[in-house]
Amino acid sequence: MRIRLWLFILVLVVLMTGCATDSETKETQSNSSDEVTFKEGKVVSVKDKTFYEEDLDFHTLMNKIKLLLQKEVTEDEEQLEYLDEQIEYHDNINVNLQSMIELYAAALLAEEKNYFIPDDKLLKEVGKYKEQIDEADEAVEMVEDFGREKFNRNIEEYVRQTLLRDRVVADLEENLKEDNPDAEDREINFYLAKEYDDLIEDQIATLEIEIHIE
């Protein structure tokens, strides 16, 4: 867990555990999504945007669907086992809350650079995403359990944010390749991940964040 956002998530854990005993605390932290009660359905406010329980539930759904789609294209047993572990890992509210905040922070950073996603490109990417989901039975089942109407209501903004984040990543990658023309892809990817993490840490540090927990 990254340092600056770790402090934020630590506050969440403390608020959730309250005066619990040590054993109760460990159980709460391992299954925190069943323990949290949010005020008026609000989860967290980041800058001027408030995220609600539906937003967090949708983000959780998409995190798991991305992993399910990866399962569809691999036959390696170790990789499948790893992906199953990651799907279970994303049952934890802290994981999904951190991911949701980081994605939004990246989208804000892209907008500060005056990037935007044209409507035609957005609709095309949304269509491609839906096609991928519809070809995976387990993913379709998860969408139906979540609610198709709610899914359709949230998918465009989610894809818009991911495309904006991808623009930020593409900028970093381009700069790294220019500065390191002889570097191999593995090396570029290593430094790309580090630079992106550092960039998002710095961006989050500039944002006002409020958790809405009863």
C-alpha cells in the first residue's frame, strides 16, 4: 500500500474497527466490506466530487470483471490460481476504495493537461468493453447480479476515466523511451510503473479527501 494513500486508508480502518478487540479487529480488517456504514449512501468526497455506495460497488465489479476477462484468455494453471486469488482480494473495501480514488486522481491529472475523450471514441470503447463482457458467462452473471440498468448508468464514466488515465500513462512511457532509447521493454515497464505510482501519490496529496462513515 502506498505511503500517502496508506495514511488515508489507515484512517478508514481505524474508523471501521472502533473499540473492537484484537480478534474482532483482525476479522473486521479481513472482511471490512460487511462492517462499514456510510452516511446517506456517501462513501468519499474527492475534491468536488462525491462517490456513493453504487460508485464503489460498480468499481468493485469492474475490478473483478477485468480479472475474469484475463481468465478467459489463459490456460496456465498458476496464472488462473493467481487471478482467482486477486478476485477474492477485491472483496476488500479498502482495495477497491484505493483503486477508485487513484483512477479518479489520474483522470483529474489528465484533465489538468487539457486532455479529453471525444464522444465517438468513448462510445466505441464502451461498446468494445460490453462485447468482451458478453462473451464471458461469469462476467455476464456478475453484471446481472449487480443490475444491468445500474451497470449501463455507470459504464461510460468509468471508461472515460480509464481512457484519461491511459493518456497519462502513455505520456510517461513516451518520455521514458525518449530518455532511454536503448532500454528493453521490461526495464521501461518497471520504471513506468514506479513513475506512475509516484505521480499518482503526488496528485492524491494535493486533493481534499473526506470519508463519509457513520
